[in-house]
Amino acid sequence: MNRTQYALFSPGNIAGMDLSNRLVRSSTWDPCLFHDQQMTREVLDLYRDLSLGGVGLIISGGLPVYRERFPDEPPDMPFLTYSELQIQGLAELPTVVHRARSDARIVAQLEVGYLDAGPSPILNPFSHQPVRPLSVEEIERIIDCFVEGVRHMQACGFDGVQLHAAHGGLLSRFLSPYSNQRVDDFGGSLRNRVRIISEIVSRAREQVGKFPILVKMNGTDYLPGGIQLDNFPQLAREVAASGVDAIEISGGMWDCLLRPVEELDFR
């Protein structure tokens, strides 16, 4: 047998996005992607090489749609929304990937950047202080920023987007019963914990139509009381019902990296 006979190298399709094979380059942290909010030659060369390497689908490093200001930023900017976080020259990235190989596909991962806040005031794993619980108004603002990001990625020429809802980021903290202990429309029941994803997808669909929207989420948090292998299938079905086109499964929260292995839940 040669490799063309393996299913891994057969064509695929996600919501109308044709893939030359089933190989996916998962998102990694690309620090150079954020250099002065300008696209850099280093990033373009990296993604060109990934395209030339033959992978069917490339998922970019995370692009923030919302974050708190950094200490060296003006104090009148407590939060930065997507319009203030856009990377100049971002449209060059899908252009380079498509020019290198016409059948290569690239999806932009969208995430919330640094934010010392969350669904509920549980302890921050780094500072060990309670995080600030988000108000409904701020949750709505974050949803709007995701929608703006999805619309902009489509305009830039990306083939789709992926919502980063794994690894302790804000969206993953809404999905997890460990970190989401709210009692309003964005917490409590399984459906309410998924509501922030559902709202992003439904509002984005009004503007981008059938543009592919993927999600990356934890199959397990490795934390007692969190997402676990036995409750993940039900959560995945609810996320799928939100209208996303594909789910990438990963695992682990920041919290589990700072705990003794004896305290982790590997079920």
C-alpha cells in the first residue's frame, strides 16, 4: 500500500470547506503574531511552510477579540475590544497560505485574551485570589466582539474560524461545571453553560451565513467537578446543537497544571 490508500490522505469536507486530506495542524501559540499588532514576515514564512508541507487544514494561533489592558497601556482603556485588537496586514496570512498551495485551507482561531474575570468568582490558579465575576452586560460585549471577529476573518479571506473553548480560556470556563457556577442564563444547566457559544454562533450566522465555524473544547478538565470523560458526550452534543460545524477535542485547564498529580481527575 502507498499513502494515497489510507483514509488519512483522502479528501474531506467541513461545512462546504473542501480539504485535500484529513491532516489538521492544531493551533499553537504564535507570539510573533502579536508583535505591535502588525503581521510579520516570520509569521507569513511559518504558515507558507506549513501550507507547502501538505497539511489539509491549518488552524492559526489564537487571535484575541477582547482582553483587559496591560499595565503599560493607557488607564482610560480598561478593556480592549476587537476593533482595537485587529492585526494590521492580517489578510496577508490566508493569501500566503493559498498562494503556496491552492488546496490548502486556513482557519483563524479566536479567543479572549488576558482577563482576570470569569463566569464565577472561583480562585485564580495563579494569584489564588477570586476572579471577578462577569456581568451579563460584559458577557454580551464579549459575544459581540467574537461576532465582529468572525465577520472580519471572513472578510480577510480565511476559510473559517475556530472558537477557542479549551485549556482554561474564558469560553472553556463557561462550559465547565467546575468554573461556571452562575445561576443566571449563562450558568447552571448544561444548556445555559453552552449559551455563550450558542449566542456567538447564532449572531455570527446572521452576518456570515454558512461560513465554517469550528470549536476547540476540553474532553476532560482533569479537575474534580469539571468536564470529565463520562459527562463530555452530553456536553459535546449540546455544543454541536449550537450550530458549530466541527469540534476539536483537547483537554486540561490552567488550574490542573498547578496542582499535585494526586489531585487530578483522569477519569
